[in-house]
Amino acid sequence: MIENVEYRAIIEKHVDVDSLKRLAVELIELLWEKKLDGKKKRFVNGLVRDIREGLRRRTSAVQLKDVGLYEVSLKERKVERFSEIVKWLQKEATISEESIQGFRILATKGSFEGAGEVKSASRIKTTFRDAFEQYEYPYEYLQRLLAKEDLSRSELYKLFTKITYKILNADGFEVSGGERSEFRLLQEIKDAQNYDMLLLDEPESSFDNMFLRSDVNRMVKEVSEIMPVVVVTHNSTVGASVGGDYLLYASKEIEGKDVVYRVYAGYPTDSSLHSVDDKTINNYLITLNTLEAGQEAYNDRRGRYEALKNRR
């Protein structure tokens, strides 16, 4: 008994007894509330069960199984959220923009205008007319797409919104055919950094000299600092202005009745280029012939330029 008294004295000294009492009362009240809620649930469930049994005895109709209202509500919310996302995707907007050497790549999103566009995006030979009838209702549209067995499930996302890419020039207009080719060449040169070597075979065949000198040559020089670059050309804008580090000249020569193919090599500043079998060729002449169509043509063009320059 003495020990209990001492123990109680220690508790009263270190613990607020009134607070403990209030906490105990709150816990008791909370327990009563939970018990009351349990009684209400059991009463309602019992009432529903009695009504259902009574109805079952009075009708011969097929009885419905228990319906999970929570699952139904959750599914409806998922459908609503899916529809909201698709509707947002179908609104026209710019989703990305990238600049490459004065060109701009513009990616936009929007809605498909017809079943034909959906078919093109799917890349399969089937009709989408029936599915497109529900295009304004994303979930119903999805169900009709899922019914197509030849349509890959991993490709379905492509059929809800149309992604369009545009290439714009420096003035903000869509590029012409020639400008598109220029853009592709610059992009190929840029992507070449992922490989071990870059080979350009006569880039002058499709482009004007200003573009070759201002854009192509500059990018070629930049890439050549990190990887080998080989340029095959007959154009002075490329050959002379690119400032190559080394020259290779391929020659077809007739020796008696034989045709001999040789490759001459050397530095751009060398007076002569040499082959592996100790043959030499004049660097000035072969450069002039290859890039300018010879001395006479070079002098003729030079004279014409000077005449235009001095004309008043």
C-alpha cells in the first residue's frame, strides 16, 4: 500500500492529472461515436438487405448483383479526366520551337480534320470512318479504336491529336523546296557528329554559292575540328574557300593501251601533288582545271567581273 501511494505521488508530481482526465473523456466520447456509427451502418445494411429480399420474393426478374458505387464513381472520374486531357491535346498550340542555322523548326498540335488524316497517322490499311464519328467524344473514340485488331495498342496515342512540323526560314515563312534541301544538308552535317567521319559528295550540285560559303563551309570547318571530314567537289566556292587541310586528286590516265587510275596527294600550298608510284602533277593547274574549268575560263570570268565592277 505504501508503494502505491508513493507511485501515485510521483505521477501527480510529473503529470498533469487534469489533462489526463480530459484526454480520457475525449477518448471515451470518440469510442461512443464510432460505436454509434457502426450501429447505424449495420442498421442501414440490414434494412437494405430486408428490402432486397422482400423484392426478390415478389418478382421473377433477374436480380442485379451488388454494385460497387465507389468503383463506378472512380471509373467515371477516370473517363472524365481522360476526356479533359484529350480535349486539351486537340486544341491548337505550339509545343516546341528549335533554331538551326537561321531556320526554325516549329511543332504544333491540333485536331484531325477527317478520317483520312487519322488513317495517314496510323500507317495501316484500314478505314477509320466509323471511329472518327466519335472523335469529339474521346472515350467512345478510344473504344472504337480498341476494336480494331490490326491497330497496335502502342500506337494509339498518335490518333488523338495531330502533330505538325513546319520549317520556317529567317523571315518566318515556310521554306521552299530549295530551302528545305538547304536545311536538311545543315541538319545532316550537324548530326554527323554522332559518327566517326563526315563525307560530303559534291554539295554544290543543289545549292547556290552564297549558301555554300556562308553556312556549309563554316559548319564543315567546325565539324572538322572534332572529326575527319572529306569533301568531294568541283566547285571553287567549296574547294577554295573551305580551306582544306589536305588535298586528294583522283585522275584517270591513258598509258599506251591501258587505263590507269591514280590518286595524287599533298597540302594545298604544295606546288606539286604526288602519287604512290612517284608520279607528280602541277597543283596550280589541276586546281584551276577542277574548280574553275581551266585558265581560259577563269580569266574570262575574271574579266567580266572586272568590267561589271568598273561600269558606271
